[in-house]
Amino acid sequence: MDVLKVIDGNYEILREIKSGGFGVVYYGRDNLFGKPVAIKAISPSLLGEARYIDMFQAEALHIARLSHHNIVRLYDVKRTDNGQFYLIMEYIDGVDLNQLVAVCRREGRTLPRHLALYIVTEACSGLEYAHSRRDPETHEALNIVHQDVSPSNIMISRTGEVKLIDFGMSGVRQRRSKNVREVLVQGKIGYLAPEQVDGSGEVDRRTDIFALGIVLYELLTGDRFINTEDPVEAVEILRAGRWSVNALDDLAIPDALVAAATKSLQHRPDNRYQSMNQLFLDLMNYQAKTNTSDDFALEFEAFLVDLPLLIPDQMKNVELPALETEEEDVASTRLHQYAKHDGLGKYVDTHENNGEPADNIASINELLSDAPTHHAENNGYERPIEENISNDFASIAAELDASLTKVDKKPAAQAAKKSARVQNPFYNVVEDEDEGEVRTIIDVVRLSARSHRKAILTTLAILAAAFILFTGLDTAFLWTSYGSGIYDTLFPPAIRIVSYPAGAQVFLDDKEISQPTPVAIEKISPGVHKLTLTLPGFDPVVKSIQVPPKGKVKVAGQDVPLSNQPYIFRFKIHLELSSNPSGAGVFLNGIRYTQTTPCRVVWEVGDPLQIEMEKTGFQRLTGMTLNTVEGTETVEDRRLWRFQRIEDQREYYAVMGMFAKAVTISSAPSKAEIYLDNGSRPVGVSGYNDRLLLNVGAHNITLKKSGFLSKSFSVRVDENSPDKYSEVLQRIVRIVAVEAASGSDNDIGARIVQLDSERGSTRVRATTPAQFTLLPNAYTAILTRDGYDNFILSIPPSGNVAVARMKPHITSVEVVVFDEATSQPLSGVQITHQSLAAKGSSEKLFKETDSTGVAIADLPVGQYRVRIKKPGYREQTRDLSASLNSKNRIIFKMSPLEAVNR
């Protein structure tokens, strides 16, 4: 394959994958590691504003620290000598969810519900990781919020892996506009949360939960959540909370999924899930109870085999249908009649000037009279929207009038494609040229309208003059550190002192210096002096300083700093380090300490102190950082560390490492909920999320599964304990025997004489209904009863009730009826029978006598009550014992009613 270009001598661009309004995505290769990569080149039109590019480059490097199997990695950021900007990303051999659903619809395939839930749960996992991420250097929360969770930003590889893209926009979106009266919003209008459009700016992790809830809703219903093409109407629906999830009930979606989607889509963030982990657990509990798949990714891979969308060469130029309708053109909507307050707005047409707003604008009268619309191809229903809200009508109008005097008027047709003023609030609707593009951080670059050269030069001259004037005054009056630095350069002090922590009181020859550190002492007489620094909670720092008649001041034990640099003095903290179990190796900022736990360390205040511990048989303890200046700790997993400030006259801390082991809990059957140490919520599911991190010591594990008895057992974790535990759950099985032909559920009291399983046979003595405690294996039970055929009952590995429908023995019964007065046989006599063995049984028709007064029929062996009826005769009943080995015959003599009355 030909190499189109080589970047930085390492990355080769091989072929184009796709292009869009913000650049081109190429298929490339990393020659250093020999692996494919995706390389995005930013459109040259977006590279003119260096301050934007520098900001986004720093943000890209920040996001590159995310490392999770559900997030596409950003490997590198490169800028060439000519200013071109490249993003080196993980290459995903697959498609996004938007394309997958569209191709499934086109091919007449249905995405199975459990695979759709698999996509959502994997997205939950990636988002939970990003939301909880901390800066590896400062250990402060990064507060990363994606803000653009949508089907086109959820990728699925041909091996069934789910990956989130476009995380580069998350940190940038949280930056507010410099104008306090504006709120900037970016995202696809069909997946925005209410707080993104109401102007509050209160965006946090729950914003992503709402967006992922929309994805879940649309995968369950197959329909849009915000079902409108009008962006203004969509925004109003979101602001007012005028949406409905009744379609979930109409489609008979399971209650657990309805509850999960409904809770995710609450209007107020406080009423939603408060973390992605909560949504993940609810969906996984449903998956565990309703699906038997052991590997959803493998099943997904098999599902994708027959779909054409995973063949890159075929997909390169394929136009996919939209999620909702095929080949749908969506036009943007006029917004000039939208607002209720005075204000001005404009349209932004991204189809001209490479995505920049137009240079010229129409007159005020034209803008207020009729704002034109523009159209763009839209292959899906994900529509990006930017919102700027301004309440200052006068200032905007004045700015517009001033700009109108500096621009040449264009023909009306051309001006109609430019900006349009509308009433406040307004929206800049930007059509997405290619929704399937692998979008990155640079996709949010929007250049402001170009200013005129003369205005820029005039402004720069004014700023330069103001800067020079301010510098002079600042140097004279020492307003800022900048002025103080210039003054110190011109008139250097005898010694400058900085301490960690700052604010220490300084004594020279036991005489207090009025200003705490940082401080500059202007003059010190020649000779040797005593320098003392004190700070509450720390041991004093005492030094000897030598002041020669000429030359620099020297501090004993300290290197002479460079010109105009201060002497730095660090107070010391005391650390008591311990571990469970003890005897662990200690690493301080990556360097091994000479002693093992328990031990004491004296450490100078300054840079953050990273503490790690290591012991044979356990995984290494990391993720503990002490801010030595502020005396605060940052802990990634508080199950593994204990931190305590010991109240004393000195800064004294106790740090304890809690070693742990990763233990796998399995069960038969699988998918049992795992509870740890009598907790009220499950911490995992056996056979799926069954790997627990357990501290050293004793733990109680409880397994619970519907239809089975809960089982608790103890686990003791130490360096020699196993890393796998397997338990078998038992169940209560109730065995019932009923008569097969009767249709009754009444038990007939059969005897259970034997239970067989793969483990062997067991002789038992029980009468139905009976209960047995059984393992999750298949069993067979042998049942007997007098007058019935023996029955072999199959009991499956799951379930709690087994019913044996036994067939009774059949024998022939003869009924003979005579007239008592004439001794003649009676025909047409109705004969019924009722079983005496089964309680509550009803009478059933036996037969009618023939011309000879005889009725013969088959009955199951047993005890019966026989009743005969004939008009004009008295009813009679007699009991009959029907057996196999005797002649079952019963004779009736009926008395006429007249004879009875006489």
C-alpha cells in the first residue's frame, strides 16, 4: 500500500477513511509499535486561531490519559512545522451504533434486546470510569463529563467491543463564555439534557446519564425520544419536560427496563440516577436474571458476521439510511419568531467558509423582517446545536450597526445565507455534515468572525501603551508580583526567602521580621547570623547565614541559588507507616525505602508524596498521595488505605496500607448475586461480575438467586489463601401427584420410593405432597400408588415444583337395574359415579341402561358411590369397590314412586 505522508518520522498515512467539515480521518500505521491507527488531520481553515489550537492541544493531551477498554484511546497529538494539527487515535475496525441500527433496519434484521442492553452497560462502564477519574499528578477530581453521548459516538468493533468516542470535547464544554450573559451549549439536539438548554450551566455526570437514557429508550422502542424536526420545539420540550415514556408500557417492555429508562430520563437531575454505576447494576441484574449468555461480546461478534457494515472497503462510500426513516432530508427551522424578550440572533451556515460564520451580515431591517433558512443533508436524527443567550439588545444592536458601516453589501440571495437576527433567546443551528465521522476534540473549534485589520492594529497599539504605563506604575508601587519582580531585578535584596508551607514567621538573630514568608530582607550587616523559621505544627528550621562585605549571602548547608532566585526552606512532616499484614516494602515517590512496615519517616514539605507498598502474595498497593503542603490525602480506593492525622504539636500522620486479593466467586448455578460482609446491595454476579477485591482478614460471602436457598460462607484472605471459591446452591422442590385424567389439582397421596441423579440413587419413603432439598442437578423420582401405574417423574435442574400426573388402573364395571314391583329390566336409567378417594370430587356420568336394564363401562380401580335416576322412580345410591381381580357388578331394584306413596 502506498504511503501518502509520514508524520514525525513515525506515523504513516495510508488511505482516507472519511472526511467532514472539520478535517479528514485517515487509516494509518504506527511504525514504532507496528499497529494500525486512525489519524485525523484538522481542516486548515480551523488553524488560524493559535490560542484556540493551543487550548485544545492541551485538552487533548489531558484526555489522552484516559485508559479504559470502553473508551477509544487518544495516543498522541502532533503539530507540524506548517501548523497542521494531527490527532493519533486508536483504530476501531467497526461502526457506530447509529450505522448499526440503520443497517439492521435496511437488512431486515432485529438487534436483540439483550445485545442492545450489553451496549448500554458497556457505555455505562466507560462513562463511570471517566466521571470518577482524577488527575494523576495533582489527584484532584477531573470532573469529566462527555456531554455528547449519542449513537454516533458509541462504536462497536467487529469483535463485539463497545467503545465511546469524542471524549475530547468533555473538558472544553465546561468552559463558560467570557460574556456572563451568555451560555454556550454544544451537542446533538436529540440527545441533550434539560440543563444543557435552560441556561443554568449546571452540567455534571447526570447530564450523561440523561443522554444514555435516551439511547436506552430508543433501542427499546425503536423510535426517537424527541420526535420533532424543529430544533426550537425540541429545546422547548426539553426545557418544559414535556416528554413521555408511555411507549415503553405500550410495547410491553419489562418493568425493570421501564424503571431504568424512566429514572434516567427524569427532568430534574436530583431525581435521576446519581452515578452510571447505579444504572449499570440495575441493567446487569436484569441481564443476569433473564439471559444465559456467558459472553455477550462473542455473541455480538456472531450477530455481526452476516451484516455488510463491517467491511471497510464496502462501507467506504455507502450511504446509510437514517435511524428513523430512509434517505431523510432535514431542513433547519426559522427561529426569528421564537423569543419572548428583545435580542438579536443569527444563523450559522457551515457549508460556506469551511464551517466559519459568514463575514458579512444583512441589514437590521432584513434580519428582523424575514430570517432565511438553509438546508443540509442529514442521514440520522442527531443534530448538533449551539446556543448563545444574550439579554443586552442595545449593545448587540449597536455592534451590528457599527459593523454594517464596514462591510460591503452583497446580493440578497447571498446575504440570505448569512447570519440572521432574531429575538432572545436564540440558537446557532449548525448542521452536522457527517454524523458517522469519528469526532475528536478539535470538532468543537468554531472561529469567530474575522475583524478588520485596521481595527486590530489600533487595538494592539492601545494595549501596548497601556501595558507600558501599567508596568511603570506597578514597579514603583509594587501592586503585583510582576512589578515586584522587576523591582527586585533593579534593586536586589540581601536575601529572598520562600518556605513550604508558606506563611512562616522569620527571625533574624532572634529578632522577628515583620512579614511572613515569602519575604525579602533588604539589608543585613556583614557577619554570621542566625536565621530561624517557625510555623505552628512544625519543628523550627534553624540555619546559619554568612553575609560577606561583598558578594552574595550564603546559607550553611544550602546551595547558592541563581541570580534573583530565593532560598527555599522546607519544614518537615512525620509519617507513621503500617500495613495489614505487616512487613511490607515501602516505596516513596517510586523509590524503595530501607525499612519495612511498621516504620517512621521524616519528609520535607513540598511536592506531593506518592506512597506505595509491596508484599509477596498480594498485588501492589498504589493510589495513595499525600499533599505535604496542605496535609490532605488523595486515595483512589479507600478500601486499600487508611489515613489519620495524629493530633500533636508537630505535623504527624498515620498511613496504613490494607493489602487485598482479587478473589473470584463462582456458583452452580451461575448468575447468583454476591453480597459481601452482610451488605444490603450486591457487589457482583457470579459468572459475570464475580471478581472481588478483598482485604486481608475474614469476610462473609452470601450468594442469592431466585428459586434457590441463600448460601453464606466465610473466606479468610492471606498470602496463602486461594483466589477462587466455588459454591453449590440448593433449592426446595415440592413433589405433587395428581390423577392424570381427572383434571383436578388435588393430590392423590402417592408414595415416593426413589430419587435418582447423576450422583447415584437414593431410597426414600415419603408421601405426596412432599418437599426435598435438592442440588441444581437433574433428578428422576419413582412414585407408586395402589390402583395407579407406577410413574417416573423428571425433575429439571431448576424450578421448585414437580407434578406427577399418574394414570389409574382401568377395570370393567356392570350395573343392572330391575323394576322392584314387576322384576322387569328398566331401560334409560341414568347412572352417575363419584370417587370416594379424592376429596371434593364431583359426580360424573357413567352410562344409561339398555333395553335389558344393563350398563357396562370402564372405570379406574378405586372406591365409588354409584347413583341411579329415572323419572317415576325413587333415586338410589350404593357404594362400589372396583378392582382388577374381581367381577365388578352391582344390581339395583328401583321402586316406583306410586308404590312408595302408598
